[in-house]
Amino acid sequence: MNTATAPAPGILWSRSIGWLLFLGPFFFLSYGFANTMAARWQVSNTLVYEWERHIPFVPWTILPYWSIDLFYGLSFLLCRSALQVDRHALRLLTAQLLSVACFLAFPLRFSFPRPDADGLFGQLFDALAGFDLPYNQAPSLHISLLIIIWVRFAGATRGPLRWGVDAWAALIAVSVLTTYQHHFIDIPSGALVGLLCLWLWPDEGPTPFSAARWTDVPARRRLAGRYLCAALAAAGLGVLLGGGGLVWVWLGIALALVALNYALLGPAGFQKHDGRHALGAALLLAPYTLCAWINSRLWTRRSPAPGLIADGVWLGRLPDSRAMEAGGFKALLDLTAELPAPRGPWAYAQLPWLDLVPPDSTQLEEAATAIEHLHRHGPVLVCCALGYSRSASAVAAWLLATGRANSVESALAILQRARPRVVLSPQHRHALARISPPPEYSGGA
């Protein structure tokens, strides 16, 4: 018998070089065009905090600043599939397009005089000044590209090498300030562009917009409108407050993305896989995720413990690892799209459903099947953010599909004995009414 293992994926030289031959000239042409236009317009607008005047000019940091050019090219060597090469290149290209569009639409100028530097450092500054004028500020393209490149290196390194990658990436990020290339506001805006590119072009699987369609579900349309209004209010407040108040803009961006998910993208927009959100989605949505977690704990503070429904199937809120261990659960069915799940030795399955949107009968049947499968491992906890609606409807579907309940009302009665605050809307009940037990359970219970 041939026991030879498949060779490790190699470097896709031709594909990577092809992309670099396009991206390199495109970078200098588009970046230079934005610089030239800002100089022609004699841009004098600037956005700077007073405290930035205390940032020292550190000539040697021009070395890490320049080093991103090297890592830009090397990052393609870490791609191990044609899809990874293409997605990495598309991230870099998208960052360039978005940044240049901002440079042209909202041109800004760096406002501090740069001190002279001598020796090698001075020569590197002179070379930089040969094509980089004091424009192209927010968002910092340097920071956008750094995030995209750092993710590629961080995913391919471990241990001390990973620590070195992280430390050098942090040094590159700081260098945009200490070389007097950017003001502070350029950094978070550049990070936003970088994270957006990670979200738009995931390493694996479909892109967020690949199966996008405007929803015809009234609940989703209504919630999308509410989230959009909240997003505009939060972003407007951040702009009005300025300074540290700009953190409200981050919340506004997160809520706008949630609105987009409800209106167009569905649960796929949250990019949750194996219980965790992809890095871009996790950081873009972080303010919303924090609010959703706090809300779940406030609503369930009086009944945090799950309830036993029947035969080792429990219903409750999304647990942490300690709750899973304390409950002795051997499996977890996670129905949240918006919250990360705990990790541990238990069997895990996820069916990401949008909050406050009643599932249809097909989703309920899928959930019932998943519960029955996980049930083989031992006690299983079925959860959503609160344990009152999404997860309750899933367990109700399991009760009906396995004959443990012979009607929607009897299933609801079983649920409410364990968790009195369970809520099933008329839409939930209509979908559950279409669940019927298989022939072996036709006798009912």
C-alpha cells in the first residue's frame, strides 16, 4: 500500500508574481496621482490634535517605515492556494482603491515641519520625499496595508517568530507618527480600511456579497432600518464630540454593518465559523458585539442557569466555558450569529440565525436534526443570546420532530416549565406547526 503523504502546498510563483507586476505599478501611479492632485489644489486642510506636537521625531524609525515595501512582496510567499493569493491581492488592491478615493475626496496635509536627518536615515528620508508629498493622509494607506500584510505573516508563524512579527508590525505602525508622515487620525481610519478589506475578502469560502439579496422578510427590513438609524446617530455623535468621542463612530460603523447584514447579507455577514468571527468581522463589529453580550447578561441576570427540557436536552443562554463544564454538558448547539461561542472538549455545532428574526420551518427542521445528532454525545445545551426565543423554537421543533410533544402548545408548555420567560411569536408558532414527527414517532408523547 502506498503510504506517501501528499506534498505540502508550494509557492504559487507565477500567480504571485503576476499580481505583483500589476499591484506595484498601480500603487505608484494611483498614489502619485492623488499626491499630484492635492499639490495642484494647494491643499492646506489638516486634522491634528494638540497633543501630537509632543510626538518626537525619531529618524531611525524610517527603517521600519520603509520595511513594509519588503514585506509587501514577501507576503505573497506565504499564500498556499490560488484562492489565498487572489484574496490577498484583492485585499491590497481594495485598500489602495478606497484610500486613494478618500485622498481625492477629502484631501489633507501633514502640518508639522520635518526636522533634518543625517547619514543613512537622511538618505532614506530624501528617497521618500522624491515621490511622497505631505498629502495622502487619512486613511493611512501604510496602516491599511500593514494590517493586511501582518495577518498573512501572523497566520504563518508561531512562537518567538510570531512575537517578532507582532513587535515589528507594531514598530511599523508607530513609525508613521515618529517619521512625521501622518497625524494620529490617519491611523484608526487606515485600520478601518484594512479591516474592511479583510472582511470583504476572506481567506476561504464565499465573499460576503456572493449570495447577497435584499430581504423580503418584514422583521429583517424593520430591524435593518432601526440599526441604520442607530448607526447614523452614533456616528453623528462621534463627529460632533470629536477627540475621544470619535469612538462613537466605531459603534456607528459596527451598527451600519449589522444593518447591512439584516437587509442584504444575512448571517453570512457576521463571518462566524466554528464559533468564532473572522478577524476583520470581529474587530469591525466589536462595539456591537460587546453591547449584545452585555444585553444578554442583563436580560438573563435573574435566570442565568439553563433549564432541562427532556432527555438530556437543555435550553439556555450562550454559556462561557465555566458554565459548560459546571453543567457537565457534552455538546453545544449555538444559534447566535452575533456572539462568539466558548471552546472546549465538547461537541459543537452552529446554526447562525439573526436575532429577533423568526426562523422558517426548514431552519427549524435543521435545528431539530442537529439536536438529535448532538444528543448522542450526552447532555446537550441548545442556546442563543438569551435562551428565550431562537433556541426555544429550535428545542420546540426537536420536541415535535421526535414525538415528545404532539402539538405546538404542548411543546411550549414543556419549555415554559423549565424556562418561564420563553417567548414564541405567532410567526414561530406558524413555522413550528409545519413540523411533523417521522413515522417511528407517530405515536406521540
